[in-house]
Amino acid sequence: MKTMLCKQYGPPESLVLEDVEPPKAGPGQVVVEVKACGVNFPDVLIIENKYQFKPQLPFAPGGEISGVVKELGEGVTNVAVGDRVLASTGFGGFAEEIAIPAAAAVPIPDSMDFPTAAAFLMTYGTSYYALKDRAQIRPGENLVVLGAAGGVGLAAVELGKALGARVIAAASSEEKLAVCREHGADATIDYSKDGLKDEMKELTGGKGADVVYDPVGGEYSEAAIRATAWEGRFLVIGFAAGDIPRIPLNLTLLKSCQIVGVFWGAFVGREPERNRQNTRELFELFEKGTIKPYVSSSYPLAEAASALHEIGGRRAKGKIVVVP
């Protein structure tokens, strides 16, 4: 089978497409024929040895897949050969087949196609955990989403609306903001042209944001905290801008606000039943048409480096998938 391997750390073009032996299902595992693999910012970091998880070389990037169960290992009872599933894999998804723990294979609704399924779990799982569990967002609150046109950002826009918030989407171009409005944003901020702090204040009637969702980091984080409301919650999702900001902690004192970490991957491992319940609720929202991943680009496996450059260059709108 073909797989796109990281054999030495480096930029996307250092990946190598190779033929390797197909995997076998060990005890408690299944082999999935990969139909689509979602591309996410951690995929860029992991091949450059900048991510918290460091697989042994060589490895294939690609942390979320959808496909068809091809083979069952000993003791597997939760899925059957032929089942359509998605899974969060961490890495290994840029391949035609992958062996994963059977517990990670989640059957997908009949109405969900494979590219949509591959674009679903990480972005919506992260954003739902952030807004529902970490921020405990309430109907009528003002939610500001930074990097709102990206995968997790657009999921946060849709889920914020579904949870009853007033959503203000912030992104770096009018083209990106148009996508946010199509997905339900009530107001928008182009922070490439407008002052983020002042715009947040103006759009919230001077109050500031009750919840800020920040997958970007860099220069925008402190400005957003300065425009956070009394007892607001600032959600730390990631650092797509590349810089981890250093926040003056007196800002939290003056506003009685919270800086709240969001590590969905660890939540999945530590609280699997709560995560399964969240996933069930997300499937219900999908089947009602309340949420729907926006897949803007699709690449064949041989062009996976181009997909990673689109993500790393912050040019993506919604989700990108690789289709073996």
C-alpha cells in the first residue's frame, strides 16, 4: 500500500511517498481502508518535531481519518468488517490503510460522506468541548472567535450559534469573513485592517466578549483579553500564528476573567465516556442540519505536501482533506 512518510523532520516537501507492507490487525485492533484524512495544524507541527506528541521515525502524519473497516483483530466486538467509521488517530492517516485501536473507531451516520467524516471529529470535538465544557457558554452571551474561517474556528462559529450565543467572527480577510457569515456569524471583524480590541468593544456595546475562542495566539491574544468582559472566559485552543503569547496576569485580576486551557486530545483519553456523549450530541446536530463541516479543498495522497502548506500558511477556509 502507499503511504506518505516523514523519514526526517522538516517541511512538508520532505515527506516521501512509498510503498509499504499493509498493516495487520493485532488484538483489540481493526484495519481501516482510509477513504479520507482530515488535515489539521498539528500535522504541520508534528513533521517539524514541534508538537507535544513525537512518533518514532518514520511515520505518516494525518490525525483523523474516515473509511471502511477491512479487518478485525482478536477480541473486537464493537465494529464489523464493512462498517463505515471515523477515528482520531494522532498520526498515520496519510496512507491507504491504517491499524487503530478498535475503541477509536466510531461508526458514522449514513447521511455523512467520507470527506465530511474526516473533517468532523477533531474540529467539532475540540470546539464543543471548549464551548460546552470549558467555557460553559450560556445563551445570549457574546462569543468572539479568532481565526474564525479555519477548521476549528468555523466549527466554533456554528456551535456557538447552536448553543445560543451571539457570535462575532474575526479573521484576516473579507473573503474569509464571508464564509463565516455563511455559517452563521452575527458580526465580523477583519483584524488585518481594524483594531481588534476596539472592534470587540464596539460590537458588544462596550461590555466586551463573554467568551473568546483563540486558536491563533500571537499578537491578537492580549488584545482580545483586554476586550474581555467582567468574568469572561478566554479559551486557549492553539497557536497557529506561531508565537505563544505572554499575557500580563494583572488583566485577569482587573476583569475577574479566566484563561482556560482546552486540550481535547487529553480529554478524549482521560474522560472517554464524556467524550463519547459529546460525539453523540454532535452527530445529532449534524443530522438536524445545525452543523456541517465545510471542506474547501481536497488533495490526492501524492499532493499531501500542498495540503500541509495550505494549512501552515493559514490560507485554508474550513477543512482540507487528503483522499488516498
